[in-house]
Amino acid sequence: MKNLANLSASQAAKALAQREIKAEHLLLDCLNQIGVRESHVHAWVSLGKEHAIRTAQELDRGAVQGILHGLPIGVKDLFDTHDLPTYYGSPIYGNNHPVCDAVSVSLMREAGAIILGKTVTTEFASFKPGPTKNPRNLNHTPGGSSSGSAAAVADCMVPLATGSQTAASIIRPASFCGVVGYKPSYGKISTGGVKSLSVTLDTLGAFGRTVSDVALAVAAMSADHDLAKIDPLDHKVRIGICKTSDFAMAQEETIAALSLASFAAKPFAKNGVPDITLPHSCDKLSEIQTQIMLFEMAKSFTFEKLNHFDQISETLSLILKQGDLISYSQYSASITQTQLARSDLYRAFEDQYDILIAPSAIGEAPSTIDQTGNPIFSRGWTLTGLPCINLTVTTGPQGLPVGVTLVAGPRRDRLLLSVACALAQNLSDPLALNQA
């Protein structure tokens, strides 16, 4: 009998809606995969097995509930859940049982999702790793902060999982683990009920094994159900390769990934796929993002600093001290610089290009579980609030996945998904994963 855990979310959703498979059987296959692999990967903080099984049985008896009907979902342990503990990756909240769900979690339940459990996050979604290992090679990091979500999807424990990104916390783990990671436009998904790191940067998204998968997840999380219907790309679009001002940090495998993506994009590129240079105001986006994030982090965790400082890791403590040294006038100047860069970049998207192809990470996942990898290549896209998606393109010297990021103009999520589907179809998948 076919292992249903190997189905992509979109494949499983279609089969469930047509009553070709049962939600309970899909769930049990996912639970079996977790039973086999979790002791190695450590993707989960908690599981609600019994409640999930009861929910699956109820869904099998009733009418099709919505676009996520019967799909088991992993929820990053940054999102509140009323029926599962939420620790935010910190011992401070070791006994935290929220009374209600995050808005996005409620919307997924309304769409028929089965919330299977909570996936590992780094401490408060910052830089102190949790126990999760990369399922492609257990000696390597899965990235962060959405470590458990990316690993769980990559290892076929669940077809979908939620994530959040403040610097690179969706795109980078998606690249390291070889899955599709989608960070939609800033504000597309409500952050209500999600522990805040940086109020002007925090963006919610999802992991899946195909472009259609993550479109389905974000459609439910945002209540924009039309987003699940990806329009076929029926015209050529303006595409450029964006190496950014930090490109000197790119390793050979990332350079190769951009070259391969450029070649695969040519059939639907309007004027070839040239290298492009961002407006001069975008030269220091990474530095600006870092300053804003550190300042806002130091304010977001004031309660924890005042009341539970001894339970904050040394890693986070040092970061918070850096944030406290940034004055409000420096922060305000960074906000002003952001507004200028955003205006120039948005105008460039309108006048010069529709889609940029950029690095997702400096290379394949580092051979360590003590850090989550360099976030440099995603910082600017997060700062400017643009929708992004990671696609796996090649592998590095250790045989681990290497992705590229597709970036669209402001609020052009539908175009981004259409182009991502077209590009995925033209790429030969080094991990034997269907990404289209």
C-alpha cells in the first residue's frame, strides 16, 4: 500500500476532497513517519496525537470542510494554540498554555486542517538553535528559526508546516532542507497570536514540497482562498538576476544555482535574464535590517529581561544588549532609510523588472548544529516587505540542497507563484522532489 505521507499537500488535498483517501489514514502514515524519524531529526516540541486522530475521524464522517480538509499541519512553536502548549523556544514559557489560537491557526482549522503538533523554533525565533537536525544529513543545521517546520516537511512527517521570517527564517531553512518556503508580502497574514520579535519585520509563511503546497497554506492562513488557484504563466515576464551588494559572500554552489535558474527561466523571460543592480539606496539593506531588528528585539523582550533574565540564553542576551545600545534617533534614521529604499525599489519593479532571482543562502547547510547559518541574503527582502519563495536548484559539495529566491514586486504574490511554478517545471530536481 502506498505511503500517504509521501504525498504533497496539494496531491493529498485533492485526494481527500474527492474521498479517494481518508484523513485518518494520511494522519496515521504521517505519525508512523514521525515515529521512525523523530528520534534522529528532533523536529517536534509536542504532538497532539489523540486529538488529531479524533479530528481526522470527524472530518472523514462529515462534508469537505475547506481547502485544507484533512491535511495534518505542523505549527511553529511561536504560534499560539489553544489545545497544545506554546513555549516560544524558551524555558521561560515552559508551562504556557494559551487560551486561544493565533489568527492564522484558527483560519487553518476553519479550512479543515488538522493541527498535529508544534515544531521546534530557535529561542524566540532568534539565533540560539533548538535540537533539530537537517534530515538530509543529521550532522548539518536545518537553518532557523523555523527549524522544525522545514525539517518536518523535508522528512515527510507532515505535508505542510507554518513558519515566520524576520531576517531569513523561512527562505534559509527551506534552502538548507530542500523544500519550498514561501514568505508572502508583509502583512498578508495576520501576526495576531504569534510571539513578536520585530513588529515592523515579522512575516508569516509556510513550508511545503511544491509551489502549489505553499500557495494552499498561505491561502488558508490569510483567508485569501483565491491564492490557492495559481494562474498558469501565459505571457513572458521581465526577469533579472540580482546578486545584491553582499554577493561576495556567495559560495560556488550558490553561484551555480543562480546560473542554472537563469537558464531555466529564459523560455518565459521577456528580454533574457540579465544581471541587474538594485537602486543605490538599497546598498546597505542588510545593515539597516539588522539595526531595526536589534532595536525592536530589545524592546519586544523587555518583560523577559526584567523578570526572567537568568533564563535567557547567553546568545540572546548579547543580542539584546546590542539592541539596547541603539538609540531611538538611530532607529528612526534607519526607518527613514528603509522608506527611501523601499520607494526606489518599488519603482524599479514597476519600471524595469517583474521578478528577481537572488541567492537564498551563501551555500548549502553548514556542517554544524550549533548555529543556523548566515541570513545575509534574505535580510533586504524581509526589510522591504516583498514576497519571496525558495526553490531547490542544485546540490553543494556535501550533496545538500541549494536554493534560489524568487522575489516579486509589492503585493504581487499571485505573479510570484505563477513564475515559481513555471521555473520549477523547467528545473531538473536534484533531490527527486516534484516542485511544480
